[in-house]
Amino acid sequence: MLFLLLFSSVAWGAGPLSLSECYRSALKRSETFGIQEQLLVQATELETQARAALYPELSANATFLRQQQPVPTVAREQNTVKLTGTQPLFRGLREFAAIRQRGALSASQAALVADAARQLFYDVADAFYDVLALQADGVNFGNELEIARKRLKELEGFRRVGRSRASDVLSQRANIANLEAQLEATRAQLKIQRDVLAFLTGLESDTPLRDVEKAPSAAIRLEGYLGGVAARSDLVAASYALRAAEASVSVARGLHWPTADLVGNYYFERPASLVKWDVSLVLSLPLFQGGATQSQVRQAVAVQEQVTLQESRARRLAEQEVRRFFERVSSGRVQLEKLSEYADLARQNHEAIRRDYSNGLVTNLDVLQATTTWQIAQRSKERQAFAVLDDFVKLQSAAGQRAEVAAAVKEGE
């Protein structure tokens, strides 16, 4: 019982936290998630800037000129104060392509925010279950130490009446020393993993944890998880990035087209003139720029091909990730069943050998080996149980089935 309290590290006044609660805390703490959110703000502002190209521009200009008077009919001072407005009429439609491009990039970045939330969930789940597994290891080592110390007292009593040898007592003491060393190593690993979880979540390192997740009780089907891959945030981001690349080709090709602008001036002050305003239509036709425009088109097409390949690769990687987690969960369930059977049989064997020792049928070494085998089996079983849970929650997240990850963007704001 002492070791259970030691390794659970329950803090008075605070209830144990679940994986979902730790994850929500990590969303508020994570710099990576915050960086992605700020990148989304930047992408949204770039989209606004692209839309601004459709609207007129208004500027005020003032010129104050003083010169040597060349002829009596020319004023020595010529000052101009005017208000100029420019309305773009035609830019080869590239301004509309730029709006589509920026809009797609903004949507892609929004999906990347959600993808950062999914990656953060993986990290929190790994740290969370590592802590629980090491806590369970500590409890099991504590239980084994209690068994070993009781056994040592028995052997010392048997030694006094001549029923056991000195080597039996010494081997048991050596076993206790080894168990104490392993317990101390487990404590150190637990401290490290608690620090990792604290770094991710911003919580205290001694925050108690509770596991409320349920492993699959029956065989699961791969199709039930592959169906959610298409809606994954990283694939949505890759899809919008491809749309942006396609729009960038239109932007580059629009540089071949002529431009038309309507320019108007209103003069508050103008030398030697009674005209208060003028309007002009400015047409411009690009003829030759050293091949730079066509080079930009070829570059944009190459970028589009690159993004197409990246989108295809992202889709295959997403499916591979789901398949990997699925296989680990399926195989882990089978291993857990066998390890549970192994631990139960090892316990029964330990009890049988203890009885045989009392009847003088086996040696103390047999008892020691049976105890060690039972405890190793117990630790392996519990570690495997946490490993299956870790893989299962990540499988759910990879397939888009974790509600807290799906709502991460709103919760992180």
C-alpha cells in the first residue's frame, strides 16, 4: 500500500486528471499550437491585402517648387496640391487569381492549426501513458519487495532451525538489493516522464492522473478507421495548398495581359491654370521583359507539380499511419490476452512452488525464480495494457474520431 501511494503521487485538494483534461491544458500551454494560430492570422491578413487590389487607391500629393525665373511669363514659384484617385480596371484577371490563392492558403493554414492539435495529442498521450506505466511498474516492484522481505524473514527463521542454508538467505538478500535498485531506476524514469508531461501541459509535475479510456473489447475493423482519413486536417491542408498552387499559375500567366487603370486628379492648387480636375485612362501592354514573365509561369507550374506530389504523399502517409496504429492495436490486444494468461499461470506456479518448498520438494532457488517470473509477467501485462490504450487513442485521433482534437481550434482560441 505504501508503494501505491508513493507512485500515484496524489495531490491533496486536486482531483486526478484524465488524458482529455491534460490535452486541453496542453493546448493552452503549447507554443507550437500558438505559432500555428499566429500563422493563420498572417494568412488571413494576406488574403485581405489581396482583396484590396480590387478597390480604388486615394492619395494626396503636394509639390512646392521655387526656381530662378527664366522668363517674365513663367512664375518663379509653382506649387501644386492635388488629390489623386486610381481605380484598377483590368490587370489580366490576376488580381482575382491572387484572391483565390490567398484564400486557399488561409484555409490551408487553418487546417494546419488543427493538424498541430493532432500532433500535440500524440505527444500528450505518449507522456500520459508512460507516466501511468511507470507508476504501475513502481507499484509492482513495491509488491515484489514486500514479498521478498517476507520470504527473507521465513528463510532466516528456517536457517535458525537448520531447514535452509546460508546461501539461501544470501541469495534472497541479493535479490532484495537488486529489486531496490530497479525500484530506484523506475522512480528516476517516472520523474523524467512526469517532467515531460508537465512541459507539455504546463501542470505541476506531481499532478495525479486517472485513466478513463477503454480499450476495444472486441476485434476492430480497419475500414471503420480508414473512412475518416479523407477529412484529416493534414490532407485538407494539402488539398488547399494545391488549390493555391493552381491559382499561382493563373497569377503568373496574367502578367502577359495588358492593364487598364482609371486615374483622376482634383487640384486644390495648381500653377497657371484654372482647371480643377482631370481624368485619364491609362493602358499598358507588356511587350518584352527579357523572358522573366514566361520564366515565372514555368516556375509556378513546377511549384504546382511539386504540391501535387506532396498532396499525394500526404494522403498515402495518412493511410499508412492509420494502418500502423491499427496493426499495433490489433496485435497488442492479442499480446495482452497472452500476457494475462502468462501472468495468471506464473502466479499459480509461484503458489505451487511455495507449497512444494514447504514440503521440501524444491529449493529456495526455485522459489526465487518462480517469484521473479510471476512479477515480470505482471509488469509486462500492465505495460502492454497501457501500450494498447496509447495506440488506440492515437488510432482514434489519426482517424478523426477524437472529439477533443476536432474541437481543438475553438478550445485553443
